[in-house]
Amino acid sequence: MNKPKNLCRVCNSIIQNIFDFGEMPIANNLMLMDNETYIKNEYKYNMKIGVCINCSSLQIINVPKKELMFNDRYAYFASESKFMKNHFTKLGSKLMKLMNKEKDYILEIGCNDGIFLKSFADNNYKHVGIDASENVVEAAKNDKINAICKFFDEKTSLEILHSYGKAKFVVITNTMHHIENCQSVAKGIETLLDEDGILVIEDPYLLDMYKIGSIEQVYAEHNFIWSLHSYKTLFEKYSIKLFDVEHFDTHGGSMRYFFSKKNLKETNIMQKYINLELNNKIFDINTFIKFQKNCKKICKELYNFVVSKSKEGKIIAGYGATAKSATTLNYSNIDQNLISCIYDSTPFKIDKFTPGSHIQIRDAKLLSKDNPDYTILFAWNHKNEIIEKEKKSKTIWVEYIPELKLTYEN
Ligand code: TYD
Ligand code: ZN
């Protein structure tokens, strides 16, 4: 019997496998302790990445159960970055100006610790935040945000409709790419979005990932990397049309997408990116094979660097216990034998251990005291904010995306 083919979750075409990572942990599953029992019980899955050349969607083929990724131990608190806080506050100010305070409400899917909805709560705008991880929802509630702990899908959309009616805005930032059942989310939005409402989505952008070779954007949680073409394919099925986009440098290159149920004229900037995707051959498998080779080269370069410096007796640390780095570390076999610790400012992460690689996380305040010989910037997407914050440190920073580079030698 032929092996069943894997089908695209967006358009149901056959997916082509481009990357086999082998056994990988859940990227945000930090370990409490680095002992045998914990290591033995650590959940691993065989991570495979595929691409659909019919709709240009890049996706994890075998996504672990969602409860394994989103739960009361979710380690990502979005408000840790002041820059991102400011980024989303700006979006909030724009949307608040378009809202009727009496009538309208805004729904955020994946509200995390309330990084975006905070300004709506502070200014008494009607809002609802929904997120599947209890601990981040608790943080949002403590900040006076109207947050519910649930997975968003068709069924939840009916409950929200019943309680709040149709939404003027539905906003999903850095979350849509987490959701395996994207059809159910799109259907839920069709139910909830007002006829003249706007859907705003923002997440890491396929062409940027391709350009800088950041395969580590993919891990159990970042289950999709979207493009204009793949989002259009998904939402058009539910009569929701993409009409505008805005590009940002955040998280290594992100796209903000604007959709409406109305037939709004597509903007020039949207046309520009549609053409850019076509010119970059996102419907050609060779594009993704080239990308895969580049990513492997990046991982190899980092591994060789770490091994050679370690042999010289140098202390090598990391900065930013990012979920992304779980892909690179585990794929490259870089673990606690090679890296002394990873500095991070998130209280929830400090003193825990990275998944799979079991590297201890230390309070970021200690970097300028410890001054390791080299510090790998795992949170490369927050480079300016971190380098500025840590300018007292004597360490040599190591970047590895898009290529290995030593900077800020003191
Ligand atoms: P991020 O790259 O935003 O996400 P992901 O985990 O999805 O890959 O994670 C950034 C990490 O870096 C997060 O754990 C917080 C930490 N961080 C600091 O320790 N100091 C800082 O100044 C900033 C901006 C982030
Ligand atoms: Zn597809």
C-alpha cells in the first residue's frame, strides 16, 4: 500500500517535505531541573517541515498536540520587550481612533500577557482577549485586561458572538502561525467580524525567513510561516479579502495583513509584495531546497565556532532563551557541554533549563558581572535593545543569522 500523502492545511494540496530535523523537544517547554527523571520524561517529536507549492505555505507536517505547547507553563511573555510593547501600542492608538467607544469592541486572539490590549483597557475601550495559556492570561488579568483562557476556534467564536456580538476589529499578532487548525480560526473570524470590520494579522514573513536563512522561526508552536499568497488562499474561502499589508523589521521581518469582508481596493503596497513573492519564485520547490541548504550551512558554522572556541578553553554563553534557538541548538547538537548558560530577563525562565539542550538560564543582570568570552545572541531579533542594555558588558557578541559575525568587541 502507498504511504498516505501529507496534505496542506491551507489548500489541501500535497505537501513536499523539505526538512527533517529528527527528534525535537517542544520549544517553550523549559525544564525545571536538569536531572535524569526530567530528561527521561522530556517530550520529543520528529519534526518535519514541508512546503505547499500550490499556495506557498510552509508548515510543520506533524504538529504535536496543542495542549503540549500551550498550557500553564507557557514561557513567552511578550511584554519583556519594550520595543515590541511600543510597536503594539502604536497599532492600538491607530485602531482606537477608528472605534466608537459606545458600540464597538476589539477582539484579540492570542492576547498573551496583554501587551497589545493594555492601552485599550487603560482608555476604557471595549475589548476581549483570548489566549490558551493560563499563566499569560493571569498576567493579562492582573493588568486589568478582559482576558479569557481558551483556544480560539469555530465553537469559541459562537460563544463570543453570543456574549459580545460582532467585532469591529479582530487582531491576531504572532499567533496565527501557532494554530494548526487554521480553517477553524478563519471560519470563527467569518462568524465574528462585523460586515465593515477589519481583521489585522501580523507574523513572521516567509520571504524574510528565506532571505536571512532563519529556519529557526519554525518549531513546535511556529507551525506555519505565512505569505500574502497563502493567507489570501485561506481567507478567500471564507469571503474575507486581503487588501493591504505593512512590512516591519520585527522578529527578523514580519508582515502585517489587513483583511475585510468588503471588496476594498487592493493597495499598491500589497500589489508590490504579491509581485515580489512571484519574482522570488515561492511556487518553485527549488527555492525551498536552496533555503534548506543555506540553513544547514548556518547551523554548521555556529557549531564549528562553538566547538573550536570550547577547545581553546573559552567560556561561551548565550543571550535570550528564545523558543527559536531550540531549533538551532537541538539540530546542531549544541548543549550544556558547550554553552555555559543563557542569559534572559524573563523571571519565569530564570534558573530553568532549555529544552533538549539543557542549558541553564541565568538572570540577564549577571551578564555584565560574568563577562563570558563569547555570548551568542539567540534573541537576534531584539539586537539593538539588548546591545544597548548590555553595553557595560565586556563579552564578544556572536551573531549567526544571516551568517556568523563577531561584533562589539570591547
Ligand atoms: P523572542 O525572540 O521574542 O521570541 P521566541 O521565544 O518566540 O523566539 O524571545 C526573546 C527572548 O529574549 C525572551 O526570552 C526575552 C529575552 N529578552 C531579554 O532577556 N532581554 C531583552 O532585552 C529582550 C528584548 C529580550
Ligand atoms: Zn497549500
